[in-house]
Amino acid sequence: MTATIEEIPSARPPARTFRLRPSVRESLWGYAFIAPWLVGLALFTAGPMLVSLALSLTDFNLVKPEAMKFVGLENYARLASDPTIWQSLIATFKFALFAIPLTMGASLGFAVLLNHPKLPFKGPLRALVYMPVMIPLVASTLVWLGFLNTETGWLNAILGAIGLPRIDWINSEAWVYPALSLIGLWGIGNFMLINIAGLQSVPTELYEAARMDGAGAWTQFRRITIPLMSPVLLYNLVIILIGTFQYFTQAFVITNGRGDPNNATLFMNLVLYREGFVFNHMGYAAAIAWLLFVIVLGLTLVLFAFARRRVYYAGGER
Amino acid sequence: MTAVAKAEGRAFSDRSPVARSYRRFLGRASLLMFALVIISAYLLPLLYMVTTAFQQPGQSTTPGAPVYPATAQTATYQGKDYPLYSVPMPDGSTRQLILVEPGRESSGFIDPKDPSSTKIEWVGRWRTLQQTWTFAPLVENFSTAWTQLNFPRLLRNTFLIALLSTFGAVLSSTLVAYGFARFRFRGKNALFIILIATIILPFQVTLLPQYILFTWLGWNGTWLPLIIPHCFANAYNVFLLRQYFLSIPRELDEAAMIDGAGPFRVLRSVIIPQAIPAIVAVSLFHFFFAWNDFFVPYLYLASKPELQPLSIAIQQYNALYASQPTLIQASALMTMAVPIVVFLLAQRAFMRGVVVTGVEK
């Protein structure tokens, strides 16, 4: 496996002609092949990150760039006192409160169901649950918007048929978060597949041993499946959490970017979009982007710190 | 147990192979039924979309209208069209009658089978009556949305943007993955970790400078900001391809090198032919990522209708015609048709790719 060019003696060139040593040649080829990514990293990631950090210390405005002034930490001070920012943080938090448990639960539930040893046609059924991931977000949001419509939507018709009151899903400050979480259910396909792979990696001997000891299905699930799947669940949780803070398209489509009702769907990304591209406050928008980055990074680190104690890695300490 | 079986009148013993396989079949069938019910509920909004896309405009707001696409039936009486109602008669039967003289407390009806007969006076409020509906899918919703949206242009734009950006992304990612999979160089591990770390970097952090850069280059309002950044490889694609390249035996490369093949030749003649499934998966992923993307196209093309892809156009269409759900759902159906069909045809390639990128980290 580790045999490489330099172990082939004939690859050694005669000493007189000028040739690079094979190991140098190999690393040059390596750098050459990864060069597209390195250039992209500099042009579209690392460079812009530095520029955006610099921007956040100015009052840059794309319409009149020559009037740019250095304002120090003023943008960051403004973040702390801007009620819109606080409101968007609270909105994100409320949304996360519904969306994260629902997404985690539904993707695990579907994984357990569609990995059941007795279930026939697993492949096609998994494909059906995965399918909505392929639907353009705008289109799926429009479909759900109709489905959740207060007067003509089917969900309210079903609720009415079983004697429950109609719910004003989209236009009520309280119900818009559960509504957006329901819309988010169509994005669980990836998490479900990852959970299925996690379920399949649990050794069956453990279940057999537990059954011998008289453990029921629920106990087996709680004591064997969940602990052994915790690395996979953590991975999903991190990705979902990042997604929650990046949330944009669905919230933008349901109110055409207005953030209705009463700014309840004005999530951080919408505030950033508005400040940066509608009001042209690019310096302030850059500060919002960095706040977002710090929050996401912080939450990810907290999760990993928590995971160090609670997540079980079958291969021992990592 | 046997007593129960006998009580149910079964001729065979409960422990017989027939009974066991019957029970197993029953278990599987009920589990399948359960799964189908859950999945149907999960996909119910799709049925809503299809149904609404074929409905008459305004059908969903008409009281008493059925769920399926239908028109209220009318009948001609003395040269004019009148609605048809199901009228409960005093003798307990229900008749299909034409409402010709709606009144507050009593109304005049005509029997459509016998229009020349005298008017039937019916006592009661006609608004409480059920209109007669017939199944009538309206295909014009699609043609209306198709022309209003200029759908052929949208399809062409979406397809070209997705194709060009997929080409750039897959080509660059293949080169980079090959570099990471087959060459030893200083800092390789650190660079690979940086590559993976870019996955959790929120795109907002680089968004504004990129926007300023592209605006200064004069690329705002063109497809270039949607295509060029993807031509420099991305973490997901490189990761998936690298994993696959690592599984290709190195002996194949070495055999080719002994025959005098250089690194490009090895990539072209050994690695790529072996890695077709992974390359197909990455291409499909990227193609539909680009097909479905909303934010970046919106940022650069919101004011350029002639260059817009589907998702921008239908969002703006919804902003204009939100009051006409039939047209909106028809446009949504047309937008998702291509991704869904391709996915159902190539679902294995898609679903394998997810697990590789997700779990093997």
C-alpha cells in the first residue's frame, strides 16, 4: 500500500543530468494537483474572510465606496444594542427549539423503521423518504405554504375533520415556528441515511446478549442503540445546528423576505441580507456575519466538549 | 395458543411451518402497511400539490367543493347556463335539479331531464344545498404558468448554470482529490483538515467580500458568480472522491507508471475509469445543488429575468400570484419534475454518496 515512486530503483536518474529528487517531484505533483483548491481557498475563502473582518471595522457602502471610514468596534457595539439582532437571535432560538428535536427525532424514527429486519422493500421506501431533499427548496416551500394555508390547506382540513381547531400556521407569531419545522421535515433524508448507517454499525451480538438478559425492545434501544449511535447523532446534531443558524430560503419564501408576522421570521441571515444588500450597510452586515460565525463555532465547540463526556466511540478514545 | 388457533377455525397447528410462514408474512405485511401509512402522511403535501395544480381557479375557496379537481356542473335552460344541485325531496329521495330561481326561503328548480315540465318549488335555503361536481382536471394551469414564467428559458438557464458549475466542480475536485489521495507532500494532513473545516464555515463570512469582488469585476448580473467559485473544488466533493480513490489499489497506478505513464496519464487511464460511480454521485449531487440553489442566484440575478434560473423565477412568481394557488402549485410541480425523475432513476448513486460523506468522517 505504501509503495511509492522512490522505492523503484530505476526511477533514480543518472547523477549528471539535472533532475529533481523523486520525493521532491512527488510533492510538486501533489501541490500541483491540489492547486485549484489552494487558489480557491485564497480567492474565495481565506481572502474574503480577512476582507470581511476588515469590512466589519468600517462603514463601507458599495454605492459610495470612496466615503468609507474606519469606525473601529462601533459595528460590534451596535450589534449588542440593536433590538433587531436580539429579536433575530430569539427567533432562531425559538425555531431551534421546535426544529432540532423534530428533525433529530423524525430522522431517527424513520431510520429505525426503514432499517427494521422484517420490513420488505427497504430500498424504495428509503428513496421515498429521501426524495424531498431533491426538491428545490423554493418549490417545496411553496407546496407546504399551500398545504398549511389557513383556509384552503389540507392540514387544517384534517385537523377540522378530527374536531381540532384550525391553526393560522404562517401568520401567527407562535405557530410559524412549528410550521417552519414541519417544512424542514422534508430535509431529513440525509440525516436518516446517516442514522441507518449508524444503526447498521451496531454489532448484533450486543442485542443477542441483551435479549438473553431479558431486555425488551425499548431497553435495548435506550441502552445499546442510542449509546453506540451517539457519534452519528452528534454529527447530525452539529450539521442541523449549523443549518438552523444559516436558515434563509424557507423564511424568505414564506413572507417574500419581510420577516412577517411581526418580525417573527426575521432570522439572522435575513437581517444580514437586509442590512448588507437592501440597506447597503456592508460594514455592519460583515459584523453580523462574524457574530453568526462566532455563535456557530461556539455552539459546535460546546457540543464537542459535551460529547467528550457523553459520546461513546467504539474504537476507544479519539 | 393451539386453542386460539382452533377457535379461529384454522386446520393446521400453530407450530406448523405453514402457520409460521403465514405469521411471518402477516408481520411483514403489517409492518409494510405501517411504513406506507407514515410515508404517505409524510408526502401528503405532494398530493396536495398535484391536486391543486389540476384544480379550477377558485375551487379551493368554494364552499362544498370536493378535494379532487372538479367543476360545478351546469345545465342549459332556455338558452342560459344554471348550476346543478343535489336537492333532497320531501319523499326522501335526492334529485339533480337546475336552480333557476334562487329565493331566500324557497327556490324554483327545473328537472334537466324534462325541461319543459313545470317549475319545482322547493322550500328551504338553496345555499345549504350541495352543488353537483364532476371530475375535471384543468391542464391549462400548466400551460398558463409555462407561458407566464417563460418556462423554456428558465429550464435552459437552470440547466446551463447547473451543467457549467458541475463541470468545473467535478473536474477541479477530481484533481484535488487525486492530489490528496496519491501524493506525499509536506503539510498534507494539515491542509486536508483545513479543507474539511471549511464545511462548518458559514458562507455569510465570505459572502460580502465576494459580492464586492464580483461587482467590481462587473460580474454582478451574470452567471459567472454562480459558476466560477465552484471551479476550485469543494470539501464535500473532494472528501467523497478521495475516499473512493484511496480504495483503488495502488498496484494499478504502479503498473501504469512502470509502463511510463505520468501522473495525468495515471489519473486519466487508471483512477477515473475505476472511480466512475463516485464521480457520477458527485456530479449528480452538484448538479442538483446548483439546480436547487436559491440564495446566490437571487443575490446576483434578482433584477435579470432573462438570466434567472427556476427557483428565483418561481419565488417571484409566487410573490405576484400568491392568490392563485393553482398556478403556483403547477409551477412548483414543473420545477421539481426533473430533479425527482432523475433522483428516482439514480437513487442508489445518490444515497450511497450521502453515507460515504456523512459517516466515514
